Amino acid sequence: MLLRTKGYLTVFLSLTITMIMSLILALYSGARIGAVKMKTECVADIAMNSVLAEYSRELYRQYGLLMVDTSYGTGSHSITNTEEHLRKYAQKNFEPSTAGRLTGTSTLMKAYCKDARITGSSFATDNDGAVLNRQILSYMAAEPVGGMMTDVDENIRKLRSAELDTTNVDEMAYENQDEIDSLELPTIINEEGEEEEVSLGNPADAVNSQRGIGVLSLAAGGIDISRAAADLSNYASYRSKNKGTGLRDYEEISASEKLLIDEYLYEKCGRYGGELDKSLLKYQLEYLIFGQNSDYRNLEKMAQTLFFWREASNWMYMLGCSAKQNEADAVASALTAVALAPEFKDPVKWSIIFAWVFAESVSDVNILLEGGRVPLFKSDSTWQLGLAEMLLFRRNIGRKDCGEGLCYKDYLKMKLGMTDLKEKTQRLMDIIEMDIRRTDGNREFKVDHCLDVFCGELVVGTSFGYEVKIERVYGYEE
């Protein structure tokens, strides 16, 4: 009986130990699987953050933007480069330490990076630059908006309310001249007894005849203007761009955020009178507005805009100034042809007024280009040229300054605020490429290959026949 009892105990213990060992092994296996999953989570976090840590240093230094140049300065632009970096960082974190390699020891997990892929991406130029604008707004988040909104918005409101951006004074001047040309000049009998036309002798003709000369040529005088130019076909807005998969590429821009973006542009870009050494085109803000391929042409467009606004404003002032109208009337009345043909009087009077407004407006543009100030709306105290000075206005340019009002950069901000955001964003991409390509190791830089957000997928294998897959979205604002 005793031997039989001992046999029962042996079988019982054998079965019990087998069950306990199975449980221990199951727990051990589950712990190892859990450890692999946890390790994979940690490795994914480290590897993906390491990818983001390789942001373009020049892009950050010059523009405060955090994005990965997927060419890594090689000129070979592809997201597969970033995939390879992701795989490398993941594998490095599964490899044994230096001490482990020297002693030949290994972990119980025996895991390795089997595959690393980027399944989703968002690049700077996606959705017409919405990604780029999102980063700009993130950069500008700490900037105050109140005063800036009041100044720029109020000036634009005043300009549009007075219709300074739509009143074409040149067109009215040409129509007035056509009216004069349609009239028949009176005739007299000269000393030889022959009939001849009386010369109109309009003093305004010498001024009005210069309307065909470029405003910048008239107003710039001896001002030194940059002659830098660029082949725009080499830049982002003129080529078919690389696109991501639509990962966080939407950004709705409010009115106040548009002002923030304009302030960012003003902070980071050069302009006439505020050029930056780093830039290819020196008048970068003017390029954002007009998109011409040279500094001269962009400044010329801005000078034309300033002239258009100033001529409309000065015309408005002149219509309300009876004293200056009376001066023009007196000059017109004194002309011999007018005495013989009274129908010339009013058209000639207005011809003189148009010439006066033209000369004053060219003077205003010169003042602004020289760094002076011109108010949006003139008064008797800020009007510069008298009637006699108008006749020789080119000699008088550069001798006066209104002393109050807005300076060139204020008018430039107004025009910047009136320019379509999409156009400014596209041209900003060009400016960024122009600047970054001038730095060492970035000759082939392309902003449409600058990664902002990506979705990474890691597949981790083990020596025990099972694998773990993990997918995460990482970005600079995630």
C-alpha cells in the first residue's frame, strides 16, 4: 500500500509540475511578446523623432520653419531617403549595446527592424502652400495682432473708401487732351498778310507730354536701384511640384491670421530700402506682390502703384481746392488762343490742373523712394509744388518732404495686404528656394520636398517567428 501511495504522488507531482511549467512558459512567452511590443513603441518614438530632428538647418535659421529636406543636401529628392533614415534609426535601437557585443550577450527579445515605410506625408507646398502657412502661423503665434490690424486694415479701408485704387486720373487727362485736340484753333492774318493758326501755348503741354515716360525713371533721379534678376523657371511656382498624400494639408486662414502671415513676410523678406544680404532678389516683398523676374521691374510696378494712388489722392484734393483751380483758370484765360476762342478755356484749365496733379504725384513717389513721408490725403500744408514749380517739376524733385504721413514701407504693407494670399504663398516658395540655394550644401534645395508631417510604419520581427507592426503620425506640431 505504501509503495502504491508513493506512485500516486509521483504521478500527481509530475502532472502538477508540467502544468506549472506550462503556465510559467506561457507567462514568459507573453511577457516577451509584451516586451517586444513595448520596445517597438519606444523605438518608434525614438526613430520618428530622430527623423524630425534632421530638419533643414538653413530653413530654420533663415525662416524659422521646421521641415525635413528629404534630399538631405544630396540633390536626390525622394521620400525613400527618409524611409531609409527611419529604418536605420529603428534598427540601431534594436541592436545590442557595445558591452553586449563585446561579451556576446543578447536580450531575450531578439527583435530587429524588419521593415520601415512612410505611408503618409505632408510637404510644404501641399494644397497651394497651406502646410507652409500653417507653420508660419505656428511661428507667429506669440506675435501681437491688435495694433498691426488697426494700422494696415484702416489704411486699406481709407484707400478703398476713397476709390484711390480705381480712379484712373491719367485716363481722364488723356480724354481732356482729346477734347482740346478736337477743337479748331483760331486763325489770324500775319504781317505778310497770310492766314495762320494761333498757337495754343498751353504751358501744361510740357508736363503732360511726359506721361509716357516710366514713373520710376521720372521719380528715381539718382537713386541706386538693384539690377538683380532670376530665372523664374527654376523655382517652385513655375514647375510641377511634388505632393504628399493629403496628411494634414488643410488650413483655414482667418482675416487676423492673414495679417500675421503678412507680418511674417515683412519680418523675413527684404524690400526696397531694407535689402538683405542673404537674398538673390533684393526687393523680395515687391516680388511677392508683383512676381516679376528682376528687382528693377518689381520696383517699377510698385512705383506705378504708388503713382496711381497718389494721383487719385491729389486729384481729390485739387477738386476741393478753389484757390489752385482759380490759379489754373487765370493762366488759361491769359492765353491768346483762349481770348480768340473761349471754348478752349475750360479744357485748357483742366489740362493745367491735370499737369499739376501729375507733377505733384511724381514728386510724392520720389519722396517715398528717398525715405520721406507722404500722407494718404493731402492738405494745403502738405502740398509740395506751386504752379510755377509744376512747370519745372523735374528740377524740383527731391527738394521737399511732406514731413508727415506714411512712408514707403507703409504703402508697401498696404499693397501686400491687398495681394491675394495664394499668390503671395506661391511666390514665397520661390523666395525661400532662392535664398536657401545660396548656402553651402543646398544648391539643389526644393521646398516641395520639405517634409512637415509623416505617417511611419515599422514592422519588427523576432527570432521566435512572430512580428509586431506599429503605425504612428509624427510632425512638428503633433
